[in-house]
Amino acid sequence: MLCQRLEVTPQNIQKAAKLICAGHLIAFPTETVYGLGALGLDEQAIQKVFVAKNRPGYNPLILHVASAEKALELLDLKSPELFWQLAKKYWPGPLTIVAPKAKHVPKLATGGLDKVAVRVPSHPVALELLRLVDAPVVAPSANASQRPSSTTAEHVLLTLGNRISAVLDAGPCEYGLESTVIDISQDPPVILRPGALNLENFESDTSGKINGSPGRLDKHYAPLIPEIKIASLEELQQAPKNTAFLLHTPRYFKGRVCEILPNNSIGYAKELFAAFYRLEALGIQSLWIEKVPDDKSWASLKDRIGRSSSRENK
Ligand code: TXA
Ligand code: MG
């Protein structure tokens, strides 16, 4: 299948919506990362997403909708107070809420679980697309399973290009990091995946502790680089020849391939996955990543870097 690259025009958003309604797979931009969209209540369409991504069936998908009211229809919540508190504060935006699912949500989308994940993205193209489709859209990150999430249409074409119908290209994503996932059916709520929301503010809203999502394989977000190591700036000085570096401290290392990302968590997040894709395209065999600060604002990035360097599926 040849994937069409659609520039963002009202006609092309309409075209993408029609293709989704007809059961096709369409990648689209969100404020976090590109999503691989398909009809979220249609088992055949959902199945296509798992196949295209080569994603294990137990790893549940997020249902995307255009409003909190529509999200609530997908849930079976006895008391929606916390839902509304979070929805009002963070939606549209990079928060995903997990709660008991309504009957009509297929278990194929939830990896067999009785809970479903829902999100209202803030990217105007995503919102317009969801409005036009007028039904929930499952949208995992638009990358092959275990690879870094796509933050540009080029990444989508690189990892999924021959497996999907089209990608709506709106340029690089604002955050570059996936949404924060929180399970509000537990008391206190549990953060299943740290993400684009700054946890510092967020924890005071939820007193949430961090746990793990079911599908979060230890090895994840992995560039095709055989050796990835995390090291302090001092340790980097001892790295063998031919090791490439991914830094956030501006330093000159003579004769090395060096990616220097912004020295703040927001700028770093925006660039991280793109840097992974650039480095693997260079055929790098060994990459040492400068350790990021232990500060809470870097927590999601520490998580992603740790997973990208893990060689094991646990
Ligand atoms: O920012 C994002 O969340 C992006 C954009 C496209 O919206 N989507 C995304 O989807 O990252 P995906 O499929 O790559 O990651 C979804 C995460 C996984 O860690 C999954 O295990 C978790 O959400 N998740 C989904 N449904 C769940 C459920 N019912 N219970 C627990 N965790 C769930
Ligand atoms: Mg993903």
C-alpha cells in the first residue's frame, strides 16, 4: 500500500475523516506525537491497527474524541467528580484518563481489560478530524511497536509507510512526548505512564503514584542502534572511539558524532525522538546518552531514555 502524504487543508482533513470512516488507517498529528487513527468501536478497523504496528493484542489503545462529554459516554463511572476535575483542567490536552469502560466499547480496543483509556487532544487538526469522523478514534502512537514515537510525518512514513493509507502532515508535534496516562478508578489514582504533563503540578491534583501500563514493554521507544548506554558527563570522556553522544550539556567532543539537545526538559522532549531517528539513519552502532537531571520535570524523559536503552523485554 502506498501511503499518501496529505498536507493540512480543510479538504484533506475531510478526506482523512472519510477514509477513517471507511475503515482505513490514517496517521494524524496531535500535540504530543502522531497518532495512527482508526474507527475505535469497529473491531475490523481496530484489528488493522494491531497488525500495522505489529503490536501485541494485550497492549490497549487510547480512544480519542472531540469533547469531554463524548469521552464520558465511553466510561462507566459511578461518580464522575474526579473525571470532570481533570477534564476541565487538562482537556483538550496531553492527558489520558483510564476508567471502567462502557459496555459498547470493544475489548479488542482495551486489550481485554474492563477499563478504557480516553483522551481529548488539543491539536486543531486532530480536533477537526475527530469532529468530522464523529465517532471515537483509536490512536496509538504512529510507529511500529517498540520503536520511538513519531513526532513528524517523515517518522510515520519511515516506520509505517507501506502499511497505512495516508498521513496528515502538520509538521513537528508541539510536545514530542506522549500523553500522561492516569487510572482514576483506583483510590488514590495511579499514574500509569508519565508523559507530556508536568508531574509536579499534576501530583498535587491527584496525589497519584506511578505504576505501569499493561502494554508497557520494558524495551520501548528503541532506535535501531545496537548499543545504547546512559552515562554521566564524566563517564562520557572515557567512551570508546566511534561512540556517538546524545547530550544536553553543550560540549565539544572532537571527532564524535554528537547530538546536542536543549538543556531544558520541554525543549529536550520535543527533539528526543527525532534525534533517535537521525542517529539511527547515520548507522550509529553505539550511542551514549548523557544522564538527565533527577528533577521531576525530567521524570518522563528519564523513563523514555531508560526504556530506549533497555535490551530486554520483561
Ligand atoms: O500522546 C498519546 O497518548 C499518543 C497520541 C497519539 O494520542 N498515543 C499513544 O498511544 O501514545 P500508545 O498506544 O502508543 O500508548 C498508549 C498507552 C500504553 O502505554 C497503554 O498501555 C496505555 O496507554 N493504555 C491504554 N489503554 C489502557 C487501559 N485500558 N488501561 C491501562 N493502560 C492503558
Ligand atoms: Mg506508543
